[in-house]
Amino acid sequence: MFTHWCKSSLLDLSFFYCLIYAVKMGYFVQNGANFVVTPVLREDIAVVCNRRKVLWSPGCGSLTEITKAEELGAEIVKLFPGSTYGPGFVKGILAPQPWTSIMPTGGVSPTEENLKGWVEAGVYCVGMGSKLMAKQADGSFDYTEIERRTRHTLQIISSLRK
């Protein structure tokens, strides 16, 4: 249900799955994943994604991991948890490696203040999940509110990038 809603209602957004095991990759790609975000750096996942031409963004927490991920073909590295590292870490990585594309997740909020710090630090994009989710009183997802929050967040990012 949520997958169908994402594909039909948020046409400008790509669809992905977060996973840890490469053996599940075929299943997710066959079901519409056009990029993969993982919590850790895994060479086996890099191999599967590269073979299938699926964008892979591994979770990294050091310059060594970021460099290894890029050597394995990662176009965008996930900085996780972003709240632990902060925008200053991004600036520190981009100083010697301005070609690195960083996506912080965990600790990214859909507020202008938070997003401004990340954008000014030079991130390529940001990742958010739980901060955009909303539920109705019965516990089901409130898709209208999720869409509103997502569109509002994209507007903030667009205005900051000008």
C-alpha cells in the first residue's frame, strides 16, 4: 500500500529500500527499487548494485569508509548518524575531497534551521524518514499529511539552494 502510494503520489521522488543483506537485492530491485541505501558499508551489496546499475549509498562514518565506498563505486555516501557528526564533519570531509557527495541521515529535520546547516556545509542531498511520517488517530498512515510535509521540506531545500 505505502509503496503504491509513493509511486503514484510522489512522482518526482525515487523509490528505494534500506537493507543490509545482498541476497535480498534481487527481490527489492524486481519490486521497483531504483536505488539502495544501506546502514553500513558492505562490499557484497556494492557488487550486486553495480552489476545491476542500481545506485548504492552506503552508511559511512569516517573518511576511510567514505574513500572505500567511493572506490567500490558509491556515487553518494550516507553519513549516519548525521546528528552525531553534524555539518562541521561534512565541511571537514569536503575540504580535501570536494568531489565527495554526502547525504546525512538521522538527525536531519524538516526545518529551515536544520536544513540550512546541512546545505551550507555542502551536502549533496539529505535523507529523512521518521520526521516526515504522520499517522491518523487509528494508527494508519496519514498520506495527505506525509505529502504535505514532504512538499514543504522540498520547498525549503529548493529555497536554500538558490
